[in-house]
Amino acid sequence: MENLIALLVAAPLLGAAVLLCGGRRLDAVGHWIGTLMSTASFVFGVILFADLLGKNAEHRTLIQHLWTWIPVESFQADVTFRLDQLSMTFVLLITGVGSLIHLYSVGYMEHDERRRRFFGYLNLFLAAMLLLVLADNYLLLYVGWEGVGLASYLLIGFWQHKPSAATAAKKAFLVNRVGDMGLSIAIMLMFATFGTFAFGPVLGHATDASEGKLTAIALMLLLAACGKSAQVPLQSWLGDAMEGPTPVSALIHAATMVTAGVYLIVRSGAIFNAAPDAQLVVTVVGAVTLLFGAIVGCAKDDIKKALAGSTMSQIGYMVLAAGLGPIGYVFAIMHLVTHGFFKAGLFLGAGSVMHGMNDEVDMRKYGGLRKYMPVTFITFGLGYLAIIGFPGLSGFFSKDKIIEAAFAKGGTEGWILGACALVGAAITAFYMTRVMLMTFFGEERWKNQPTRSPEAPSAEPAAEHQGEHAEPHPHESPKVMTIPMIVLAFGSVFAGFFFNLGDRFLHWLEPVTGHSEGDSPLSAATVTGATMVCLVIGVGIAYAMYGRRPVPSVAPRGSLLTRAARRDLLQDDFNHVVLVRGGEHLTRSLVYVDHTLVDGVVNGTAASVGGLSGRMRKLQNGFARSYAVSMFGGAAVLVAATLLMRAV
Amino acid sequence: MNPVNYLYLSALLFTIGATGVLIRRNAIVVFMCIELMLNACNLAFVTFSRMHGNLDGQIIAFFTMVVAAAEVVVGLAIIVSLFRTRHSASVDDASLMKL
Amino acid sequence: MSFPLLTATAVLPAIGAVATAAVPAAQRTAAKWLALLVSLATLALAITVLVRFDPNGGRYQLTESHAWIADFGVRYELGVDGIAVALIALTALLIPFIVLAGWHDADPLETGSRRWRPTQGFFALILAVEAMVIISFEATDVFLFYIFFEAMLIPMYFLIGGFGDRAHEHGEEAASTQRSYAAVKFLLYNLVGGLIMLAAVIGLYVVAGNFSLQEIAQARANGSLHMATSTERWLFLGFFFAFAVKAPLWPLHTWLPNAMQESTAPVAVLITAVVDKVGTFAMLRFCLQLFPEASKWATPVILVLALVSIVYGALLAVGQRDIKRLVAYASISHFGFIIMGIFAMTSQGQSGATLYMVNHGISTAAWMLLAGFLISRRGSRLIADYGGVQKVAPVLAGTFLIGTLATLSLPGLAPFVSEFLVLVGTFTRYPAIGIIGTFGIVLAALYALVLYQRTMTGPVKPEVSAMPDLRVRELLVVAPLIVLLIFLGVYPKPVTDIVNPAVKSTLSDVHKTDPKPEVEAVAK
Amino acid sequence: MSAAAVHSLWTTAATAADPISKINAPKIEYAQLSPTLIVVGAAIVGVLVEAFVPRKSRYYAQVFVSLVALVAAFAAVVALASDGYGTTKAHIAAMGAIAVDGPALFLQGTILLAGLVGLFTFAERRLDPEAHGNRVDSFAAQAASVPGSDSEKAAVKAGFTTTEVFPLLLFAIAGMLVFPSANDLLTLFVALEVFSLPLYLMCALARRKRLMSQEAAVKYFLLGAFASAFTLFGIAMLYGYAGSVSYARIAQVVDGTVTNVDPALAGTMGNDALLLIGGAMILMGLLFKVGAVPFHMWTPDVYQGAPTPVTGFMAAATKVAAFGALLRLLYVVLPGMRWDWRPVMWAVAIVTMLGGAIVAITQTDIKRLLAYSSIAHAGFILAGVIATSKDGVSSVLFYLAAYSFVTIGAFAVVTLVRDAGGEATHLSKWAGLGRRSPLVAAVFAVFLLAFAGIPLTSGFAGKFAVFKAAAEGGAAPLVVIGVISSAIAAFFYIRVIVLMFFSEPRPEGPTVAVPSPLTMTAIGLGVVVTLVLGVAPQYFLDLASQASVFVR
């Protein structure tokens, strides 16, 4: 049964190889090959899942050793897969949602002449992501870690002819690289501390190491997580990443890749548990990010950017939960899964809307779309309800648990974190309602105005038969796109309830992550009540602002906070000024230094020797008598010196 | 008379000759100065031979004369041809090649 | 007396060089094919060496030893350890690609006299360099090594100065002056290094009385040959200086950008992927074995210099406008890693460094040759002259992207393995340096991706729009390299198996052992 | 031999008890002096040829005579060496005047070979365009006629050639053969003059650029005479010091191991002032000949002005002879006062190495460039001389042999590159030579690389040998400075290579004359020796080290 694990990765990898090397002759069927491969992987996943369910909780860990990768003395890196409950959960999420999005893309990318390559990249991503969650040691995980980074780079920059896309891709990769640096340092620390970096021994002996070392390792892992999961301070890339095609945003930048950070933290739970300081930092990062993302989400008029902000903040929730330790691990993962469903659904919905609106992304040019694209409206709506945590839907259960856990942390920090979580919930409700209202309700602001966003790619489907200045006529997307949305909608409605039924998700994961009930100062009921209140407040304000009065189709100047939020709270500007400009100056001056100083020294010596030569040359003035003088002097010196030598 | 004085004399002559080589322009004169130096050497040889009481020095003096004579032959040949070409025997005029 | 395999491996290309040079002016193509065949035959020989070499056998294998210049205590002694074998294989592997890539680089534009034969010369010189590089990898006699270490400058010098890129922004006249400047700079830098080393070589003779690496190393080990500390340090510095120039190590690096910028892509590859490796190799083989104490004494300074090289090279690469200069500075950064790994004095570091030499050779070859193909199409080296290439030449762009990813050492590609090994190896002994070194990873991503973005993505530049995609010959050059990159990235074991024992013995020469982990997590 | 017998060659008659009755003839080992005697004889024959052979056939006669003489002399040297006169049977011949030992024979062999190759370049008659249907060599039609005068034109028209150069060459060679084997100061002086005077003359005999040629001759002559005057005075001093000019005798006095001091000497005997002054002055004379700073200034001018074949021969053979004499002087006569002259020679070596290399950088004339490079090389050789060890001697011998072939070859190549005004010696004219005639350029490049001391050339082997000896002799600083100056030197050799290969050929550039087999042999021999000594020097090193013991 273990041997199946490799196939999980192999299938999409093969697909990627075939599609990328296959050349034009595969254009016709490429997308189907891709979808097939990911579905195959999903099927393997399901089989393995069934197999795991067959075993009892303790033996639900499958190990598959493939080959020895890098053997250098004590440094032994193997290519070994580990399938346990945690990775199983991810496998199902990745392959499941992945396959759906493959299907969706078949329709969405229909008119793109590079569709084959797109599916190749998607498969590549699946392979890397599966490698990430299946790896049995940190180095192999690192491979998957950077692999997904590469895939996201390729996919964000898929429309490379758009400079903005290329830049966004590069930015994403670079910011991720900073995080990866953390991961690699963490691995080195592990090797220096434990002499290995395989999950088993490291996590097993975590407690033997000094706390200082562990804290260091944990913080480095956190840095990595921040990079991948767009947590403050490395969140800046996620917004720009929306340059990629919408399915990409749905799969990579909502459902799966960005949650890898959470996976890393939960997976390394043993280390974090032994390093409370690090855990505190994790929670802080989570809390900050969940507010940060939420606030940014409120201000964005670009529907995808708004959703991106919300993704950020939702992952903030997960990180917060993960930071809480055994109290929170399970719920972090649970929220991760449910979020995977509804956020993917929301993005697909957004994609479908854009599809119908000639790739218009500005929500101020939407409005009243519900009667034009009903399916999209319903699925999107369900996703909306799920994310704001409407009672009974999946978001409700997962998020609620996290808030409880936050309070359960205990002490002042418990209160603070809990409060943040609650506020976050309110803001979430607000900006999601805003998105909902601006998109599907209100008067139809897209009427009688050309809304072809200037740098929208010619590759985009609608553009093909729509002229430059044409008024959009919204229409429902084809089946191949709506079906995945419907499936995901189901997920976002029922997943939470299903998981929570008798805490089955808890019991499923517990063997891996461990679990402990904190001593919550508040009863579950009160927390739920508080959450509800926040929710109502948020929705109410949003309705008051966007439901009652018409939405201006050009953004008003807005308050200082709003303007800051539109610019990602100026964090990008900071990067630009400090890092980009500073970097440019640094490199330019270094180039100068290299040319003048380092090279100058050498050339200078050469020149000075030359000059000396020129001067000494003058002595050779052609007059025999001056030569005689030098000889005479020389002789005199010679004699004198010889005598002197004897004297001394 | 103390033969050492002759040594002093020869040293003096040698120096005079050398100085002449350094300060005089006319190739012929320069050449004569060199001859003077050679003669100074001869004087030294003879003196030493006298001091040592063996004849080597005097014999060597003869050899020196012969060599000097040969030198004169060659030297004059060269200097004369130079003079005929340039109509001047000044050493300083012959400075085409420098630097 | 078995068949002198090592000698054959070195002599074959030498003969090939002479033969190629002798091909009449008219038959250019014949010369090309001859050179290609010779290089392939050499590759075959190198592979036999690889096969005949037993990783767990003696330290130096396939040894040959003949009297040569008794007066100088010099013997003709050859022998290879794992490190040498790996590098010989790399050299022999790369040359055919270099030849193939340079197929048209030396076709004469104007015909000088009828005896003027640039094409023959070009390929003959390449083969000559190969011969000298291989024999300097094989030499276990310091003097023998030195001779070829120096002699290889001459053919390199003619390759750099004699053959440049066709089109040049400032016209042919300026091109030739810049070329000869680069060539002279290359030669003088390395010659000065070599001459300083010569003084040290003589000093070594005065101290040791012979040049046999093994004898001296043994004598050092069993204490029968004692060097005064100061003497040893001076000699070490003399040797190291030459190698640091060749490698090149900051601040002795400035010749490399000029040389690589002015020479054709294949020659640039020859410089950075093959010839420079002799420098790092020599550090590993000669500096550490002959002067273990001095090496340890100098380690801190050298590590800092290596670190500077890494960061400095990367930052300068970011600042470049010229594609080839960018690659050159990237190489400087990479050599920093190699040297860091060598002087970290851990098995991971040194195995990593050796592996790095191989991988860097392959990846740079792929990257630089592709850049060369790109440049040959547009006739400009300036990054700004390109844009949107991937639209018109997707295969070129795709392969170039892989080269880029290899340069920024993406996991799954060969360079990652070596770079990580070097970093880990350094970290275990010098954590701070290891950590700063990792910044190199980020910077690498920066310059590599900036180059890719500026040239390949964005709107298609009009001059680029008619650019043809990779031709078959070019694909033949690139594809195997890329396959190799992936293979060694996924399964480097074959190489590490060969290298590890050699590194082990080198470490034992300097009496160093890997630091022990804090927790014994793995059951031994 | 007993001290009393020293110098009897010159003085027997004088010291004899009663003059008339019996003159006991000096004992001369003619067989062992045969090399010199052959050459001298041939030279005299050459003079007779000038006198009696009709002008048309003189050239051939002279070439034939010289060729035979040199080959025979070389054969004689080889024979002597194989008889073991270089090693076991080494002794002092001709009543103490001439030493027949390893260094002497080795150097004589080298000089003879250099002379032979030089002879080829002398006899070359294909380079200059034929004047009035007569083949002409590189020497003046009629040295006596004023440049540009009618008489010269007439001489040219008549197809005169200065065939006197061949006897002159032979005389010079004869002097050079004696110079390094001279075993007393008088012989040294005579030999010095014997080879200098013909050289002075030959410098004046250039066919083209006669003004420069004559100027070179004058400078060389005056300065040379000046220097020899110093030498002579130094000899006088030493004579005064030791009461004898015999090396052995002086050496004994220096060591204080003198046998039977006669009271008359007591006055000056062992007066070190005399010794030191005399030694220094003789050294100065020899350093002048080898062209060491600060006695080097004649070198560039003379090298530039003299006919190139003469320059080549002079540069090679004079150095060999002079260094031979220097070695013998320092190792046989003055070893006892090593601690006095070594520091001085250190200084000389250093300034010579650096001075030569640095000034050469800015030269624009190829012959001057080579002149300065020869100065730098003199410095390197001095480093070996200073080693004062057996290795030092052998390394110097080897270096000299290697160097002389490279030099002659290089100057021979210079004769090939010509334009309207004869040889195109200005560097700018050499631009792009590699494009026009790759072969010649490549050959010249080989010579330059040998000068620069690149491995696999004889230059490297020699340099390594010398530096190694110096380092072993405890002169490590010298080695370092030597290395630095060779780095500087490398720069200008490379400049020439760049010029030849990488710069665009000038439209009005020079043409490369196709020489006769004579020059081809000279150049080819140069290349072969350069490479052989570079790749497999062992045999010759053995030869040198066998020949590295002076007889006392």
C-alpha cells in the first residue's frame, strides 16, 4: 500500500513533464491530460485514505523509502515519504480542490493559446505541493517548498507579456526566498543540533535540546511560514500575486500553497511546544496578520485583491491557532480545510464574474449581477456565508473554535488574542458583505460604459470576440466552470458541520498533532454569542454603507486609513523605499567601487610602474659622456661599498 | 725615493684621465684621456713590479702598450669615419639614439 | 606497467590540438569535426578513468611515475583521487559542448593572408586548454602541476584576445581593443599570481628537497619534514595567492568580468567552468595537504573573503547591464561558496565544494551558452536590448529559465545539493558565516530572475520579434546539460560516493573532524 | 703547480739566470688549446683570403673557412670534454695562463655554437633586395666610404661587400673562447680586448642606417675602452696586492695560505685596500660587458645601432663569455672575500633586474626592447652567480646556454621584418604581423614567451634553476624581487604579442622577407633548443652540473 504514495506525486509530475516537453502537438488534448493526472492523484489519495481508515489510530502512518538522496558522512538526506493523518488531510484537500480547479480552468483558459503550458504548470504545482506535505524530512520538504514557489512564480507570471505580471511573479518568488532562507537556516540548525533533519528523530528528541536552540529553530520555521503564507511582515507579495489567472489565485493563493506555512508549524508542533517564546511570537504574527489582512480587504475595490486580503487574514486565524499549541493545532487545520473550500469557491466565483464582465476586476463597475449569473451568485453567496461564519456553515464551526482556543490560551495574552480574533470576525463580516453587495446588488454600474480594463490580456476569453470599446453583457459561465463552483459550495456549507460531528476531525488528527483543552475563561456559548454579535455589527455597517446608498463608480478619496489600506497600509511603499531604492543605490555604488577602487588599485600600480619607466627612460639621453658618468659613479659606489663592507 | 709616491702619481693620472673622459667633448681628446688612464695603469704596474721585485709588472706594461696600440687603430678608424660622415668629432653630436 | 590511462587522457587532446591546427585553411569544417571527435574520444577516456577508479581503493589511483628533471627533484607523477576524477570527468564532458556551441564562432569574416586560419586555431586552442587542465588535475607532482597551471594561460590568452563576439555596440575596432585589454588583464593577473607561486614553489623545494605531493605530505604527517611556522605560512600564502587569483576570490576577481564579457560564450564557459576550477581544486589538493597548519591559521580570513565574494559578487551581478558580465559576477559569487566550503574544513563543506565545482560547471555552461545563443541572435550583450523573447522563442526562453533556476540553485536541480552542503558544512563549524552565506541565496534569486524578466518577459521588442528559436545544434548542446542538471539534482549519490573518501582523507591531512551534534538523535 | 712557475709563460726569459745560454721553452698543451688555436688560425687565414682571393669569391671562401673553423673548434671542444678534461683531467694549461676545465669547455662550446648560428645570420644575403644584380648582406658595401657619398654608390654598384666581418667574427670568437678560461688577469685583459675590438668594428658596418651604426660603434668603443681602463687599473691593484696576476696565486694570498712569502712582498702583501679596490674595479669591467646596471647604458644604443646579426651574436656570445669570466673570477680568485663582494653584487643584481624590466616597458623599438630585456636577464643570471654554490655555477651555465639561442633566434626574426628603409624595428610597424604571416609571428611569440619565462620554454627552466640556486644559497629576497621583476617584464613581452596578434594590421605595414636556409636554420635551431630545453632539460642540466667545477 505504501508504494501508492509515490504515485500521488508521480502522476502530476509525469503530467507536467509530458505537457511541458510535449510541444504543440499536445495543444489539443493537453488540458485533459492535466486534469486526468490530477484526478488520478486524487483517486490514489482516496484509496490510501480508505486504507488508513481501515487501520486503527496508532498505525495510521505509512512510510515509503525511495532512495538515498545526499549521503555525506553524517549528513544523510533520503527521499522518503510519510503519509499520516495530517498529510492525508492535505493530500485530499490538494488533489480534490486541485482537480476541481483543473476542470474549471478547462473552461476558463479555453481561448488561451498557451493553455497546455498552463496545465503543465498546474500539474507541476500539484506535484510540488504533494511532495511538500508527504516529505519525511525537512530537506525534502524544502524541495517541495521551493517547488511550489516555482510553480506559483510561473503561474503568477503566466501572462508574461504583461510587465506587471512578470514583476509580481518575481516579487512573489523573492519574498518567498526570504522565507526559504529561514527554512534552510532552520534545517542547518537542526543538523547542527540533532545531527539529522528527519521528522522522526528531530521531533522525537525535540525536548532533549536546549530551549535556546529550539526557539531559534522555531523562529526560523516561523519566518519560512510567514514567507509562504503571506504573514506580516512578508505578506506583501500576495496582493500582487492576483496578477495570475483566477484559477491560480483560487488553487495556490487561497486553498493550498499559502496554507503550507500552517502545515509547517503544525508539523513541527513538537519543537514549538518546547519553545513557548516562539509560540508567543507565532500568535502575535497571526493576530496582527488577521487584522492587517482584514483591514486591507475592506479598502480594495479590485475583487480579487479584496479576496486576497481576506485570505491573508483567514490564514492569520490559522497561524494564531497554530501558535496556541496543542489547543489550537487541530482547529488550525480544520479552518484550513474549510477555508480551502469556501475561499476556492469564492475565487472561482470571482473568476466567473470577471469571465462574464470582460475581465473587469473593479467592483465599482459591477453591481446587480445576481440575475445575470444566478449560479455564480448562489455559490458565491454560500461561500460568503461560510466565510463570515454564518451559523451552521463550515466557517462558523472552524473559526468559532479558534476564537475559543484564543481565549483558552489564558492570561492577558489570551484576552488580547481573543479580542483580536473577535474584531477580525467583525471586519471579515464587513468586507465580505461589501464585496457581496457591490458585486451582486445595487444598480448596474457597468451599463453604457466601456469597461475593458486597459492591460487586460488579449488571451482572456471574452476579449476575443469583444471589441476594444464594447459594453459588457454579463452571462453565466459554461457548465465546466460552474460545476466545480457548485461542488465547492457544497463543501463550504457542510464540511464544518461534518467535521465537527462528534469531533471526528479532532480525533482523526489528534494522534499526529496531539490535543489539549485549555481552560477557557469564557464558556463556549458566550464566545459564540460574542462572535454572532460581531458578525451582525459587521454586516450591518457594511449594509449601511453599501446596501442603502449607491456606490460611486470611481472610488472616493476616503479617510486616511482607507487610503493607507488601499496601499496595503503603506507596507509596500516602505519596501519600495527601503529595499528596492536602497538596493539599487547600493548596487550602483558597488559597481562604481569595483570599477574605481578594486580595479583602480591594480591599474594604478600598472600606471605608476609605467610612469616610473618613463622617467627612468629619460636618463638614457643618448650622450656617451653621461653614460660614462654613470659608469664612473657606479665604479665609485662599487669600490666604496666594497670597502665599506669590510669596514663594518 | 719611496715607490709608493709613484702609485699616488698613477692614481692621479688615472683620475685626470677619467675626468677628461667625462668632461671633454671631442672624441679624439676623450680617447687620449683613455690612453692616459692606460698609461696610469702602466705606471702602477711598473711601480708594483719594482716593489715586488719581480718582472711581471713590467712585462704586463708592454702588453698594455700593445693592446693600447691596437685600440688606437680601431678607435681612430671608427672616430675618423664618424668625423667624415658628420664633419664633427664631438661625442655629443652623436646622439641619434636615446630614450 | 599497465596502459598509461591518465597520460593518454591528457595527451589525446594535445595531439588533437596539433592535428586541428595543421588542417589546411580551406577545410574549416574538417577542423571542426576533428576537434569534436577528439573531444568525444577524450570524454570516452575520461569515462574509462571514472570506471577504473575505485572510490574505496587507495588514495591516488592509476598512478604513473617517471623520472623527469632530477636536478629540480621533479618527477612525472600522475595520480587521481575522487576529487580529481570528478573534475576530469567534468572537463572532458564540457569540452564537446563548448566545441559544438562555438561551431561558428571562429568563422573568419575577412580573410587575412592565405595562411591565416582562425577557425583551426580556435578549436586547437580549446583542445590545448583541455589537455593542460586535465593534466594539472592529474599531476601529483607540485612542479608538474605548476608548469601546466601556468602554461594553460597562453592558449586561454589567445582564445580571449583573438576571438570575440561578432557584433559589438562600438564597432570592430573598439571590440578588438577591449578584447586585447581583457586578454592582457587576464594574463597579467594570473601570471603575477603564478610567479608569486613560483617563488613559493622554489621555497618548497628548498625546504622539502623534492616536489612529490605524496612524499611531502607523508613527511609532513610523520613529522620527518618539519617546517618553521613562518616558513609554512609564507609558502601557503604564495600558493594560495595564485589559486585565489585563478578562482577568483575577492578582491582579485576583476579580471574575470572583462575576460568573460569580451570572449565568446564558449570561451567564457571554458574560463569559468573549466579553467577556474583548477584554482579551487588546487586549494583543496595542495594548500590543505602541503600546509595543513597554515591553512587552519588562514581559515578565518579566507572565510571572510569568501563571504565577501558571495555577497559582493551577487550584488554586483544585480547591478550589471551586460548579460555576460552579470554571469561573470554570478560566478564570482559561486566561487565564494566553493572556497567557503573548502575552508569550512568539514566533510559536508568540502564534499559540497567539490560537488559545487562540478555542478557550477554544468549549470554555468548551460546558462552562459544559452546567453551566448541569445546574444548571437540579437548581436548585443546589453540586457536592455532584449524583452519578450519567450513569446518568439519559447524553447530558448524555457531552457534559459531552467539555467536561471539552476543558477539560483532551486531544489531539484544539481546546484542546490552542493550549495546546501556547503552551507550546512560551514554552519556546523561557523554558524554566523553560514547564516550570512544564506543571504547569497536570496541575492542569487534576485539577479537571476531580474535577468530573466528583463530579457525574456514583457512586451516583445521589435528587434527581437524576428528572433529564431533554438536550432538543432544548439538544442543538442543544451538538452544534455539540462538533463544532467536534473539528474544530479535528484540523484547526486554517484558523485558523492566518489568524492567522499577523498574528502575524508583530505580532512585527515588537516587533522579536522566534523563537529558533533548537541543531541544524538540518530541511533548509530 | 708551484707558485714560482706561475707566469713563466710570459717571464721565463726575463727571470732566467743568465739570459743567453739556455732559453727553456714554455710548455704549451696545444691539444687542449686547440679550440682557440683553430679559430685564431682560421681568422688569420680569413685575413689572407681578404688579401689574395678575388673579390667575387671572397664571400664563399670566408663563409667556408669560418664554418669549417667553428665546426672543427666545436668538435675539438666536444673531444676534450669527452676525454674528461671537463671533469677528471681538468687542469691548468699553458703554464698557468689558461684553465681547461668544465666551465671553460661548456662555455667555449656554447660560444662556438652561438658563433656558428651567428655566422649563419652574418652570411644571410637574401633579405635585402639585390643591388645592381648583386646579392647583398646586412653589412656596408664599403665601410670606409662616407654614407650617401658617390664612393659608396660606386661601391654598391660594384657589388662590394665587407667580407672582413668574417675574420673579425672569428677573432671575436677567439677572444671570447679565451676570456672565460683565462686563468690569470693579464690573459683576461688581453682576451677582453681581443674580442672587444672586432665587436667595436662590426658595430660600425651596418648597410642601412649607417649614421646610427657608426654612432653605436663610437659609443661602444669609447665606453668599452673606458671600462677596460678601469679593469686594467683593477688588475694593477690586484697585482700590487698579490705580487702576481695568477688566479691561483691571488687566491692563496686572499686565503692567507700563501706559500713561501718572500720578504720583499711583505710591504704590500695582504694590503686589503688594494685587494678590495682592485677586485671592485675588475668586477666593474666585467659587469660592463654583461650589461649590468649601472654599467648598462651602452647596451640599448649599441644594440639598436649595430647591424642586427651583430647585435644578436654580441648579445648572446658576449654575455656568455663575460659571465664565464665573472664566475671564474668570483669563484676562483675571490671566494675568500665572498663576504665583501656578495652584498655589493646583491645590490647590482637587484637594480639590474628591476631597472631592465621597468625601463623596457616604455620602449618603442624592438631592438631596444630586446636590449633592455637582456639587461633584465643579466640581473637574473647575477642572482645565480651570487648563489656561490656548485648549483649556482651549473644554473648559470644552463641559463647562458638557453638564453643565447633564444636571443640569436629573436634577433634573426627581427632581420626578417622589413620595409623600404631596411628592418622595420619600430614596434608600431609590427602591428598585426600575426595576421600577415602567422608562422613568423608565432615563432617570435615563442621566443618572447621564453624570455618571459613561461613554463615549457627554456626560459622557464633556466629561470627556475637560477632562482632555485639563489634560494638555496640563502638569497630568498633576491628570488622574490626576481619574481616581481619577471612579472613586470612579462608585461612588455605580452605587449608585443598583443601587437602582433590582436591589433589590426597597418596598410603600409612591413613585409616579411623569405630568408635563405641560413637564417632559417638559425631561427629553427633557436626554436628547437628553446622547446627542448623547456620540456626535457634534464640532459643539459646534467651536462651543466658536471661542468660546474672550477679547477684551481
